[in-house]
Amino acid sequence: MPQPSKQDTELLEAALAGFLQLRERIEEKIADLRGRLGGVSTSYFAAPANSSRRRVMSAAARRRIAAAQKKRWATYKAKQAKAAPKPKRRVLSAAGRARIVAATKKRWAAYRKAQRGGKEA
């Protein structure tokens, strides 16, 4: 990219200075309007006071918080275990199973008979 001449540089610097003054006037007008509306009169372009600061927590504090959370979960799980005991599983007797098997065989036999009867008819 070609370097601008000295005259071009001066022209660009003057334009930049003019735009900066224009921005300052606009910011003042915005602050005035916000003041009239009862809002904050700070500049629109100003950064928040503590935007770059982060909260720092020590390792010991993190361990204390983790231990407290584990204790809360243990208490919660203990209450859940006491509140709803698991129902005992039912056991199917041999006679009951034999009845189910016999009924199933009977249904399948009837189904197959109906299928054969439908094709021959």
C-alpha cells in the first residue's frame, strides 16, 4: 500500500480531530438528555467501572465450598433413601408360569388355525 504524502497525512489528522470534536459534542448532548430524563449522565462510550476485574477465590475456599456441597447432597440422598424404599420384586410361581405358557400356546394355535383357514377358503 502506498504511503500517504505529508499533505494527505495532515488532511487526515485534521479530519480525525474534527470528528473527535464532533463526537465530544454529541456525547455532551446525550449526557444532557439523559440528565433531563433522570438517567445516568455518564458518557455512552465509557467502560463499566469493574469490567476487567475478576473475582479470585482461594483454593481453600473452593475446597470448603465443595465439602459443603457434598454434605448437602449426602443429606438429600439419605432423605430420599428413607422416604421411598424400593418395592420388593414379585416372584412368579412355577404354576403361574405354566398357566401363562399354556394360554400363550392356546392363543398362537388359534391364530395359526385362523390363518390357515383364511388361505384355504
